[in-house]
Amino acid sequence: MKKKLLVCTNYRANPNQPSCAARGSKEILAELTRQLHTKNVSIEIEEIQCIGFCNVGPNLRLMPDGEFFHAVSNKKLLKIIKAAKIFLKN
């Protein structure tokens, strides 16, 4: 399986049900894509409708069998990019 980074962009219109997109995952995805390109990190990014853990989103995961990232914000992107670099080397 090819290594990639999954980004949940699921949106639930019901405000009583948490969702990653309602917490800014689309904006995080755009910034993450920009930073990966700037730093020459070549990892495929795949938008996915649900990774689970909706109550602690936005959520990302390195695949296959990689680390989960919860409550992702732009402040955490550098950590995620560093993890992706290490993940790609293994």
C-alpha cells in the first residue's frame, strides 16, 4: 500500500454532532498542502469522510498503520510534517 496522509473533511450540519470540517479541517488541509509543497515533502494527501474520533477532530492519519493526529490546528502542522518525513523514510 502506498504511503499517504488521510485528512478527514466530513461535515455534519447538525451542530450537536461534531465533525472535522465544522472544526476547520478544510482550511487545515489547504495550509498543510501549501506547507508540504514549500518544504518539498512528497506525500499523497487523501480527503476522507471519516477516520472516527469525531469528538476530538480535526483528525489526520498517516497510512498504512501510521500515527493518528487529533485536534489538529495550524499550530500542529510542523509536527505532522516532521512525522510524515520520518514515516516516508521507513
